Amino acid sequence: MPPDQAPAANRPDYGRRLLPLWALDPAIAYLNHGGYGATPHEVLAEQQRWRLELERGPTRFMQKTLPEALRANAAELARFLGADPQDLVFVENATQGMNAVLRSLEFSPGDELLTTTHVYNAVRNTMRHLAERFGATYIEAPLPYPMTDAQQAIDALTPHINARTKLLALDLVTSPTALILPVAALAAKARAVGARVLVDAAHAPGQIEFDLPGLGADYVTGNAHKWLFAPKGTAFLWARRDRQAGLHPTTISHGLGQGFIAEFDWVGTRDPSAWLATGAAIAFYRRMGDGAIRAHNHALANEAATLLSAALGGEEGQSPRLRGAMATVRLEGFEGQDRPAALALNDRLWREHGIEVPIIPFGGSLWVRVSAQIYNEIEDYRRLADALLTLRGA
């Protein structure tokens, strides 16, 4: 199949035969789509088209072409997410989006900044930094893991929400543990005490179906370069209309004081081609099946988790109802449970077995976190199980 000819939607031809649509090495079982995504050839071609158009006339492009093209792609992404385009801007990644919000807020001594033990480490660092800067208190509420029901997260987090809580930062899909959290229910509890709610949806767009405004958050940021097939450096920040004043990008430029969109749409000279290829990424996603992609990936992640758990004897990290297209399984019998041990095992899987998959230390154990994408098939996970059994017995 030529790389630029994707099959029509709803055809039963997902699997490794689709690999030519990407630049991925066919010798590698790539089981980490959740890490950095993978951009199809046709979307990269659209990105390159924009790069060349920019270079044909840089001044006119930046001053005349870019503003309209940027807003058109932002509107396409907003519509995909069920949001108003006036409430959404591009950022380079969810970490940048989280920083833009967190560093725009001010806190006082005694205020509490609340998140969970499943928080992404970059967000943990930013929140800790702000707490130290303002004399506030940073709190990580322990969530049970493995988790089988969303009520467990609600029951664990609710006692930590009180009148001192000024910010609740939640993952829609947790990065280290691949859990879908009940964000809407928890956001309602935080709003009831006057706290602002910031949602890290880095893994959500394209992996799970969700109603962005319906989350009940003040701010939501997420990546389009992971599960939505956009080029690297494509992410969004959504802010409730009444929270946009005082919200600034991490780089202040000429748009200061001119409104949410003006400030974020221009943060200085940069290559905007990734953002301008967002529409092409969404078109690819829809043509490849849209909801059929999510259904396939969810089913494959479930099958992979069952296979790995049975083969290795470790428990699954989440029930299917709390899982999107990623799953985790505890690794038993391996030496070491810390980050160096995880990195060493990851490296051996790649070097000795041609498998790219993250090994994550969490809660005193090592976990393998697999992603399922339409270029994967169950044989990829059998290959992983066999490799892990070999390495465990070595």
C-alpha cells in the first residue's frame, strides 16, 4: 500500500499492514504511541507544504497568511473537541499549557494546591515550585492502584478538598498509570469550595471520547500530537470565557493586554507548520475511522492486558472501564523496582528484542505500559510477553 493512500474507514484492515502510512521502523514492535505519538506521512507532507509556503515569502506569510490559517486550524480542533474556537489556543505541548495556567495564577500562604499521586512529574515540579514561591501547600492525594472503579478515585480525593483548596489539578488520563479519572465529578466538588480546576488532558484527544466543556473545568490543556496524529509540538489550551483575563502564555510578546487569542497566537517568531497541519491530522483520523479507531484501540488494549497478565502473572493496573487505549500490567520477578531498573529493562527490550515500550516504576513496583494503535496487532504483545519472560529468566 503506498504511504499516501490510507484505507477507507470502517474496513477491517487495521494492524501492522498499515505501518507504511507512518515512518515507523517495521523491525520494531512500537508499543508506545502514548509516549510521543506517531505522525502519518500525509500529515508530515502537509506540514512541509506550510513550511515551504512560509519560506517563499516569510514576511507576508507571518504577517498576513499565518493569523487566518492559525485560527482556521484552531477552529477545526475546537470543533473536534466540542468547544468554541474563541476559547481555544495552540501551545506546543500539554506541559507548556499547564505552565501557562499555573504561572498565571497567584496564591497566598495557607492556600492548598491539590493533585494526586498519579500526576505527571513535570506538573508535579511546577506545582511544587509555585507552592514554594507563594508559601502555599502542595498536596498529592493518594489514589489506590490498581483501580477497578471510578468511585475509588472520588472517595480517595474528596477528603482532601476543603476551603483551603485553591487549585485542583487533575489528569483526564494519567500518564504513569493509564487511568481515566472521573474528572467531571471531582471538578464539581472542587468548584463547590471555590477552587479552580485545571485538567491535564495530554493523553485524551483521539484516545477517548470526552466532552471538553462538560468536564466542568476552568482550564483544559491537551496534546494533538499523541493520539490525534498531529506533528510534534501541537497541543491546545482551552479556558472558560470568564477565566481568560489574566491568563498569559509562558512567553509574553506583542499581544499583551489584547486578549486571550492575541496573546497566545503570537509568542514570537517560530515555525507554526505543526499547528497548521492540525486540520490534516484530524482529517486523517476521521478517514481512518474516528470512533472505530477508539473502539479498536480500546479492545486491543484490553486483549493485550489480559495476555500479558496471564503470561507474566502480574495484575492489571486498571479495569477496562477505566482504560482507553493504554494498559498497565505489574511486572513480577524482575530485579530492582526503581527508575534505573525500569530504564535498564526498557533498553534491553529495545536492544535485544526490538520492542519499544515504557517500563514505569510506580508504588514500589515496575509496570509495563502498553499502547494500542491501529498499526498494532495482538502478535506485538505476544512478542513482548515472550521477551519479558526471557529477560526475567536470564
